[in-house]
Amino acid sequence: MRQLLAVAAAGLTVLAASACTAPAPPRPAGAAATPTGPVTLPAPTGPHPVGTTVLYLKDTSRPDPWNLDADARELKVTLWYPTEQRDGQRAPYMTPKESELLLKGSKIVGVPYDTLSKTRTHAVKDAAPSGRGLPLVVLSPGFTKPVSTLTSLAEDLASRGYVVVGIDHPYESYVTALPDGRFAECIACDSDSDPGFGTGVVQGRAADVSFVLDRLPSEWDGSGRIDRSRIAMAGQSIGGASAMATLIKDSRVRAGIDMDGTTYARIPKGGFTRPFMFIGSPQHVPGGRDISWDRDWKLLTGWKRWLVLTGADHQSSTDLPLLAGALGITPAYGALDAKRAAELTRTYVAAFLDRHLKSQPQPLLDEPSADHPEVKFCPEACGRS
Amino acid sequence: MTAVRTAAAGLALLLAAACTAPTPPRSQASAAAGTACARPSGSLGAETPTTVDVIEQAYFCILDRYHAGAVLDARSLLAAGFLALTQELNRNGRDVPEAIMPALTGDRKADWAAFETAYRKVTDRVPDLRDKLAVTTLEAIVAALGDDHARWAHDAGRPPDSYDVDGYGLGLQVSVTSLQAGGDPGAAIPPLFVTAVQGGAAQAAGLRPGDIIEAVNDSAPFIDGRATPAVAALYPDYPEARPVELRLLRQATGRRWSVTLTPGLFPQDPAALRVVQSKLLEDDVAYVRLRGFASDAANRVFKAIARLRTGRTLSGVVLDLRDNGGGSPAETTRLLSAFGHGKVTAYQCTVDGECEAMRTDDTVELLGLPLVVLIGPGCPSACEHFSAAVKDLRLGQLVGTRTAGAVSGPASSYLLSNNTLLGFPSKHHLGPNREVIDRIGVPPDHHVPPTAEDAAAGRDPALAKALTLLHK
């Protein structure tokens, strides 16, 4: 009689269990502290200045999966890319209204609602792109978050010579600004404890990415600078899970990175050979509570890595730890330093992309590094914590 | 086998209810200090083996916190545990001379000490069976409460290769629910037939709704009109993987054949798993299928109805609760509040009859639409709270068949020292007229039973009846 937690009722069990645990706001364990004032994101480390611009696309071939009254899927795309232009207006991190909706949705109080709009970035707004034969990286954010929460990573990759295509998937974030002053709020949040929710999200995001890749040449005048044979995708949380789903579905995407996301897409039983890297917090060690990486690991038959960052949490690969001070949140005791977390994320994501899109050898990915002692290579060199 | 089945359906209810059940008052604090259990907080640690200390903790936890804990004869729990212990020894061919039930006096602490001494004597003789015997004993003690909402969740395995949309089993549902098959099948009536093919082995074997199951593993599903234990094999729980042989009859063609179905994982359509599903029927009826009273369920139902109502005049709402897993009493009351104000939807009572009224939230806007609720044996717990309130308070009409009769009270979970969860209600549930609904269920106002013929033809007579009522 070992079956009390029966999988026959798995659907409802999961539903009920997750209904008990509302998604936690970012870094909820932190005690309130005096806000530090606006943050400047860490400077990009590559040789190129960075430009950025925003596109709005509309896929009329399918209805929106969340807004039942929208008969087309709208997408907001933020591009970051190398430019020659060093000077010019820096792009806003987000607008005051976007900051407000994100903070309200995340239940962050005690700081002015426009706080995040004061964050200083490095990319020059609407600068002319430069370079030729550039590899492309799609970025997909975590659930409830706009893709601007991955700006630190995006700017750094662009400075290293990548065209970064950040996608906002409307209604899956507390805020997505759409044309004509409209804001999509988080309709998907209504059903995020339903069984099968994650599977539905990653299916939808894979379709979003394929549509963006289809349309980019006609929608962005810098597209001629892209080498379309060198495309990868990375994402945080459900965005990372969506990278897996997209790779499986769209053969144009050659390699993928999942930053701490439980995965949902079904890898073909025969295995999957394209390069893939998991980078996670200690919640994602082999044999942990989330079985999805163990499950997928067996089916990944090509180049693969599973890295776990000591002291990291679920948001470590996003800008949120960098912004914690401005939001009056004290990091949990023992947490990885925010700047260090950003540095590790940038370093290892870039190493993966340089290896698989630029064919550059990356010793960093072959074995543990004395300069990066926080990074454990799983499953061999990391125990269950 | 029997208790296993009940567990499957019931755990969901337990967990869901655990979200909202109030913490029991401290006045019920343990007589045996240091053994009482606490509510879990944070994520569970890794499960460790069940020991006699865990059994002791569970025993005093029940006596402290279970709604009838203060009045129940604790000797009945220990006797049930000891009986299961001896049976497990015997099944393993290892009965021992020391396996004698100790004399009990009715003093709960002294009786535990006597039990523990006897228990240790037995298990010391068969150290290799120690873990298994502890599990069997504790399961029997919990089962002795005879309460569908009393559960011990342990060894919570999930198939390592499963995805979040995967179900486990044969991939079918039949006219006897899993709750009935595992608990009290008294309300089940013949014939046994397939009501839904979800995927997996059943789909691969070509089964269809309406197919009559004449035998399960060569045993009749009904004898003299009463369901037999054979039916339970249709709802295997992981890791059970024994193939199940079915003898089938397709009435339309007269074909008789046999299939062997092996339990396993099967993918499901995420859209079909959504907790709230809605559509417009006959241009003026909002049909909402609610699969559980999950957090925010009421608001999601309101949104769905508001959307269907935009730009048209509705003649009513059909709320389909026939495969609702139960859930939160607070969400139940909130949903009821859209159909009536100033009402008591249920009572939650202590063993000495002190009852807390669950009142409608009168800040919820009234929908002002006629309501028909579809019910059946797949409507337990919070779903019966809802159904009974609709009936007693005349908020709408109930169509279908009697509900599950599994609403003992909102269950709370308690953490045991080996990182397993013990759950049970600290109060018992009564309907708006203070009637007992547990075990008895809520009868429909319009009895429309499902039939194999309707299932085969894809007809839904209960829904048809609901639409007729709304268009009268």
C-alpha cells in the first residue's frame, strides 16, 4: 500500500497542491530594507557598443491563447545588437507605468511604483546596427516577468557580437506594453495552478518564437546582418523551459539554454542531439524535488551540460537581484552576490554560445574552474543539497 | 486494495482543503506533550523510514486534533493497527509467538505504552520487515477512523519519466468512479461501462465510451447488483503495473472481445485539464465546467460568465460539477455568493456541537441568472458543500445523480517526524440545515442517470435536461 499519493489522481493532486502555494514574489525571504535609490546595470563586457529597439508583431494565423477576445497573437520584441554608435539616449529600462504594473503584480510595496523605470541601462535607443554575419540569440523571460528583466544578460551578449531577440509573451507577464498605449496584464496568472499549465505555456512560446524568426527579416532593417544558420535560444524559468520546447519544434534553433526552469516539452524518445545547457540554482540538483531535468538529461544525446550555482536562487540569472536594493529588499543570508550572479550568468551563457554558434573552444565548459568555484558540474560533481 | 483506491481520489481533496482550513485552536493541545504534530511549513524534507515513534506521533496527533479525537475510543485505533500488523506478518510467512494484542485499559497514554512494548517485541523478531510493518500498522490506524478525508501521505512517488500533463493508469474512466471503486461502491449500479477514453492503453486497444465491461481479470464487476472489489483494478496507482484483462461488449454491434491493458503514463491535452472551461450553449446559456474549487476558482467562473454575457442576454448558467475534485471551502462559499446573499452555506462543527457558520460573502455581485448544477458521484467534498447549499437554499436546481458522499470536513495536514503528512478534518461538515452530508451525499432534484447507450452515442442527457429547465 505505497500508493497513497496516487498518480491516478495526479491531475487533481497537483492542482490542489499548487493551489496552496501561490507563486512567490521575487526574493520574498528578504527583509525590508531602506531602498538604495536607482540602480545602474553592470556595464556590458564585450567590445561593441550596444543598440536596442522595439518591434511589435502580430500573428493573425492563430488566436491569442489567453485573451479569448483576441483573434490574433500580438508580440512585443526587444532587439539588442552591436552598434558603432557610442553616444545617444540610453533606452529606458521600462516605463513608469510598466514599473507600476510589475511591482503591483509582484506585490512589492514600500517603494515608489515608478522605481524600476529609473534603472539605468547601457544600450543606445534605436541606434543603427553594425556588423555582418551575426549570430542570433532569442531570450524568453520567466512567468509574470517582462523580458526587460533579462537586460543585463541581453546587453552583455550584444556587446559580444550577438543579435539578441527578447520576446514579451503578452498575458504571461504582469505587464506587456502593446501599441496604442495598451497594456496586456497577466491573464495566464488566473490558471497558473492548473495541471498542464506549463505544457500549454511552452507550446505557445515555441509558436511565438517561430513566428518571430519567420517575420524578423521583413520587420527589422538590421536583419541582413544576421547569419540565420546560427540561432540559439536561452530563457529563465518557464522561458528556459520554452527554449527546450522551441528547439524540439523548430530546427532553425541550433542550441538552447535553460536557466533554472522546470521543463515541460516532450523530448522524442529516440533522443535529441542539439546542444543544450541547464544552469540552475541548488533547487535543480540531480535527484531533487523537480524531476524534469533528470528526465530530460537521459534523452539529451548531444553536447550537454548541467551546471548548478552555489548560493544561487531562482532569479539569479535575471536582473532582479541587482534591483533588490532599489526595491528595498535585503537578499537572503548566504545568497550569491547580485553582481557576481550576473557575472557568472553572462560568462557561462556567452561561453556556451561562443562554443556552439561561433565554434570557439571554451575550456570553461569542459571542467570546473578555480576562478568560478560556485559553478558545479552535474550530475557527476554535485550532490543533492 | 480497497483503502488504496479511496486514497487516490481523496488526497486531492485533503490537500486542497488544507489550503484554507483554520489552524485548530491551541486549547486542544496535546495531553502527551512533545508527541503532538504541527502544521507543515516550507517544503518537505526527504522522507525517512516509518518507525514506531512516527506511529506514536500519528496516534497522539489524531487524538489531539481529529474532530472526534476527544471522544473516540483510542483502543479501536490500536486494535486495528495490531490486527494489520499480525496479518502482514502472516502474509510474509513470519508469524511470531509474541504477536499478541496487549490488554488495554482505556487510558490513552498507558495503552500506547502497552502497545509499543508489544509492537517492539514483534518487530525485533523480524528486523528485515520492520519498515513494512510500520507502514502497514500506521495505514491501518488511519483507516480505522473510517473517514474519507483522513489520509497518510507517504512514499509519494511519481514516475520518473512523467510530464505534468501525464495521467497514470489504463487511460479510461468507467461508470463506477475511482472514489466508489476504492471506498464505498454501494451507490454503483450495473452495468459497468466506459464513460471516457483518456488515452494510453485504453485508446490503443480501441475502447470507446459506452463499451460494457463484462469482466475484469475474469471476475464479474457486479454480483447480485452489487459492485465487487474487481472494479478497483481499473484504477491502478503508480507503481502498480500489472496488466488488467477486460472482457468487453459493444452493444451496437454485438461484438464481444477481450483486451489486456497495461497501466502506464499517458499524455493528456492541457486544454482539457484546465480547471475552468466555458462555452456558450444554444446562444443563451453559459456552460461552465469546474474541475475543482482551486484557489481563485470563483473569480475565474465569474469572469467566464461575464465574457459569455457580453453583448447578449443569457437565460441561465449550467455549472458542470460531475468531475470536480473538491477543494477550498472558501472558494465554494464565494461562488455560492453570486447566487444568494445573507445565507449560511454550511456549518463546520466540533465534536461537542459548536458550529461555525460559513456565510456568503455579500460583497460578491449577484449574477441574477437561473442556475442548474450537474452533479454525480464524481462530485465529492467541497463540491457537495456547494451542491447541498444550492439545494437547501434554493439557489438553483440539481440535475444528474447523487453526489459522492465524501465530505467529512475540511482536512488539515500535519507533519510527522519522518517528513510524511497526516491529514484529517478538525471539524465536521454539516449542510445549511445542519444535516449530515458525509457518506450520504446530495440527491439531485432531477434524477438523470448516465447510460451506456447515451455514452456510446455521445449524448449527455443530464445536460439536455438542464437546458430544458433553463428554457422553460
